Amino acid sequence: MATKPAANTPTKAPEAPAPAPNPTPSAPAAKSKDKRPRKVNLKKDFTAGTCVATFIGTGKVLTYSLADLLPAMVRHCALHGLIQKCSDPYSQKGSDAYVEASDAYDSLKNGVWYEKRTPGAPRVGVTVQALFNLLGVKKGWKDLKDAFTFFAALSEEKREALGKTKEVVAEIGRMKNEAAKAAPSIDSVLA
């Protein structure tokens, strides 16, 4: 468990040390002998606040844990992730950066992390919506935020498996059929 930083501990991330100067500027930097792209499998546990990174081809494993970090560093990581999450949507060519970033931030404020939607559709993950429809009354969920909290607490494997259950797949199909009934026809759009 991380201890509280001393009063004089800075709240920003420490600066990385400057790279050592190249003793022979004319010589090219040494290249790695391994030409394969580095691949990593990540296993995240949001409840425990950990991530196990297994490096393919080497067998090496790193475990990252929020509990190992000082509170100031956890805030730094959280803000970095928030900025990344809100800037990802507008990285696509031709999008309105302000609208995309604002929508992403609003989704996060509403407890929605995963999004699978068509343009113009409400921003909520279809699996979470299906779970709310299927289990909301039984679990006593008041809104989609409760369903998302339940979903986010599951392991990555359980979330993936849950999205493939016959009940969830059928409910997503039903939801898509309802959306299709309400959608305009091709002829009306092209008219």
C-alpha cells in the first residue's frame, strides 16, 4: 500500500533524465537484433487496480498496481488517461474535435467507458444496455450507471464472455431490430 507523500513532495510526475550524449555522433544508433514487433498481452483487473503485462516471445511479465503508486502519481496517471480517452475520438480525419471531446467527457461523467454506437444514437455500450434491460429489475439498478458499475467491476474475461451469452446476444439483436424499425428508409433519406 502506498504511503502518503511528505508535505514537500511534488505533485507532478518526475522529469525523465536527459539521454546520455552519443560519444560518436557520426555512428548510427545500435539497432535491436530482434526485428519482430513487440507484442504485449494485457490482463486488467479494475477492481484490484492492477494490470498484468505478458510480453509475447520473451515470457517476461510485469504487474502494474495502483496501490504501489503515491496518490499524486495516481492522480497524474488518471489525468493522463482522461486526456487520452477524451482525445481519442477526434483523432479521426474530418471530425469536430470539440464535439467529439465533449461527447467523450460527457460519457465518462455518466459512467460510460465502452461505446459501441452508430452516429446519432445515444452514447451507451450495447452490452451494458442489454444487461440493464435483462437484469435491471432483478438487481435493483436505478439506471444505466448502476449497470455500468456492475459491468466495470467484472474481469476483462467475464465482460467479454458475458457479451457472448445467448441472453445478451439475443437482447442486443432485439435492440437493433427496434432501432431498425425507428430508422428512416433509404428512399426517404435520398429523396
